[in-house]
Amino acid sequence: MEKKSVPFEKTVFVCTNTREGKVACANPGRGGAEVCHALKGAVKEAGLKHKIRVARSGCLDRCAEGPNLFVYPSGEWYSHVAPEDVPELLRKLS
């Protein structure tokens, strides 16, 4: 095992969990996967890939409030996120 420093200033965990028959952030029509895809693209387009890592996450245990995302290490939590929110999110992250 080799211990290293965290390679990114921030990591954004976006819930892309789906559940059949139950509410989940990335179920059809909920938008979790779309938010993740849009945020990854926005980070890349802004030239911030070396600073911000956008990662798909499993369930963050707040399905009814989703889509949800969590920012590490700042501990910021965003709920009811939509793809339209990505430009504002990117401004807050950078």
C-alpha cells in the first residue's frame, strides 16, 4: 500500500443510483445521470479536470430529495439538482 496526497482540490460525488419500483436519483425522469454527465462535461470544457473530479456515486441515502451530490472535502451537499443547475454549480466549485 502506498499513501499519497489527494490528487484533486475537490471531488464531486453525484448519485447515479437507480432502483426498480422505488424513488432514486437516476431513475428515468429524475436526472441524476444527466447531472453527472453535464457536470463532467462542464468541468472538462472549463479546463478544470486537474482540480475537480466528478465521480458517479451509489446511493447517498436521500433519494426523495434527489438528485443529490456531495462535494469533498468541503462537505457541501446539494439536493434537487437539475442539469440546468450545472453552470451555477461550476461557478461555486471553481
